Amino acid sequence: MNPEARNDVRPALRIIPREQHTISRKNISKAALRVLYRLNEAGYDAFLVGGAVRDLLLGGRPKDFDVATSATPDEVKKLFRNCRLIGRRFRLAHVVFGPEIIEVATFRGTGEEEGAEGERHIVDGRIVRDNVWGSIEEDAIRRDFRVNAMYYDISDFSVRDYVGGMQDLQDHVLRLIGEPATRYREDPVRMLRAARLAAKLGFSIDAAAAAPFAELGSLLLEASPARLFDESLKMFLAGHGLKSFRMLEQCGLLQFLFPATARALKRGDEALRALVEQGLANTDERVAEGKSVTPAFLFAVLLWGEVRDLAHHQIARGKDANDAWAHAAMQVVAEQCQRVAIPRRFTLTMEEIWSLQPRFEQIQRKKVLRLLTHPRFRAAFDFLLLRGHESPAIRELGLWWDHAQQLPHDTLAAALPTHGGGNDADPGAPAASPVRKRRRRKPAAKSKPA
């Protein structure tokens, strides 16, 4: 056991009986209740735990329901035919009910007791494998934030609070369990979770929990890019993206997650900041309305400033415009994927959205009509509207394309110049006679020799 990982918190149990809290079984997933009841009936301790308990106590509707139990993963698997075991770093049981997955974790231990079951492996203060089983008290002090360490007991419907989580809910503050620097070294992603939860819940971050960000933020550079991608989705695509973004900046953590975004914003471009924040706000609004959202569009928004500036710099040095945009996109995406592993299916869409932006300025008949049929036109057009913050000219361009889409094909085609530059064509002007393509005459049939 690494002595730095020792957590000296002493749990003090407070039991909140059913009549003194607001959690109702009607707000708990039926699948989660089935898991809890079956574990309990089999003689194991079983509790709803973590964010679900926290959100239920705050009057919210959790999307995920996690269970903590005294049963080992193998014992859980024996109880549920629809169970699969996953993970090496943290051994877990997933009980599958159609599209819903209930995650079941065995109580974690501290590993300090003699004969503790399981294994733990720590490198430079970071937990790389943690499968030591223990008691519920040990499990509570192993969790990250006090508000996440409360347990709903299915046996009597009470809430168990071992570390003062209920008080933090009332105070609207996030406090870490244990010594903050040690907890962040164990798992640097906890810093991002602090920012995300504070944004989601509208809580403040305790001063002691926020103090190590400046010194330890760089530990995020060693975190798994795949895990940071998942964490980014939770921050930006769950309905509180704008608040999460501002919290990341406030905590000084944005530079470790999206370095290109942090650099571009440091240049003081207020139009770019307005674009980014409006893009995040629009995404939050779509989530609230139950509409679909895509990571590709949002990542394109976050990285646009660096791509645009790099492309313009290369064009100014004489590079072909198409090559400049392609090279800028490739360079920025390559750097970003070293931090956040954005899947290729999303980066391809991002690159298309960026590459279509200069094409909106080419108001010529063939180019306009071709662009309107591009499979990424809608996403690129929405992006153009966001760019209206950049200049009045871009804003006018967005209005032009908005009107152009509403015209009949023939009317639009007739109003557009066939060649030449400029973006002053008027799609609302009276339409000239449409240019008809010449029909190619079939060659005359050769007479057959008599």
C-alpha cells in the first residue's frame, strides 16, 4: 500500500429514516429495484449509491442507477443470468435489462486490513488497479466527493450518510473525501469531475478541493485520451455544457483538455468567445428539448478558432486555400486527439464542416447549387450562422443562404451569376429565364448498304 494513498477519514454514520428524506421508489428505475431486491433476498447488503442518491435527494431524475453490495462480482453473476463482468482496473458487474444497464460494484476496501480480499496496484500515487473488497464504511471513504457517498438502503428505505454528504447538499458545496492532492494523484480525472458536478448541480467547489488545480492540473496530460473523450461528452452533451465550459476556464483546466481552444481564447477574440458560448448554449437547449446532438458539431465549434487562424495564416503566406484549410484541420485535430480521443467518424464530420465555410462565400450558380446538395450542408450552414458573431459580412452571408434555401430551385438558379466572384447576388430578385441545357442530338442512323 502506497502511504500517500492512505485516507485517514473516519466514517461517522448518520441514518436518515424514510420519513425524513425525499427519495421515493417510484422515481427509481424498475430494473435497479429488481437488482436491489434480489441481492437483498439472497442475503447480501444492497444499496443504491452515488449520483443517483444525490440527484434523487435534490429532486432530480437520474439517468443512471448504480448499486453497491457486499456480494462479489462472481456472486452477482450467479444471481443474474443477464449479467456480464467487465473491467480490470475496477471489476464490475453489469446487469442488462434491454437498453438499461445497472452497474453493480462490490464494496471497496482500503487494503489496510490483514487478509483483505482482492488486489490493488498503485504507481506514483495513481491507482491503476483496485479490486480490494471491504465494508460499506471503507467503501464510503473510498469515494470521491461527500455528496456521492450516500447509500439508499433497500431493506428499510433509509439513507446512510457516513461522511457528511447530506450537509454538503444543504450547503450546495462540493467537498472531497480525504486529502485533496492525494485524491487527485490517485485519479486526476477527479478534477474534471469536480468542475462538471459543480456546473451541473450549481454548487461551489470547496476551497481546499480547488486549491491543487493549479499545481496538479498537468496530471490530466497523463490520463487516458479515451476516458477524457467520455468525460467531455458528460460535460458538454448532458445539458449543462456552457456552465461546464465556464467552470473549466475558472478552474484553469481547459488548457489541459482543449489546448487549442484555450490558446485561441487567450488571444482576446471576443467574437470567437461569443461563437463558442452560443454553440454550447444551443446544444444545452437542444438537450433540454429532447433533440439529438452530435459531438462532431460541438467539437468543431470548440476548435474553430485555432483552425481558422492557422488556415488564414497559411493562405497569407501564399498557400492554396483548399490546401491551407485541409492542413489546418488535420494539424488541429491531430493535436486534440492526443488529449481527447475523438473517434474518426466525428473528426471527418468536423473537417467537412470547416472545409465548407469558405465555400459559402462563392456565390456562383454551379457552386451554390452543388453546396446545397452536400450531405453536410445543414451542419455547415448552422455553423455559418454561429459565425455571425465574427463580422456583419458573415452575418449577412448567413441571411443570404437562409433565404436562398427557401426559393424554388429554378428561381434560385436563374438569379445567380454563372461565373465570377462576389457574394452580392440577390436570391430574392426577379428571376430571369432559366438557362436551358442544350440537348445533345443523337447521331443520324447510318443507312445500311443495299
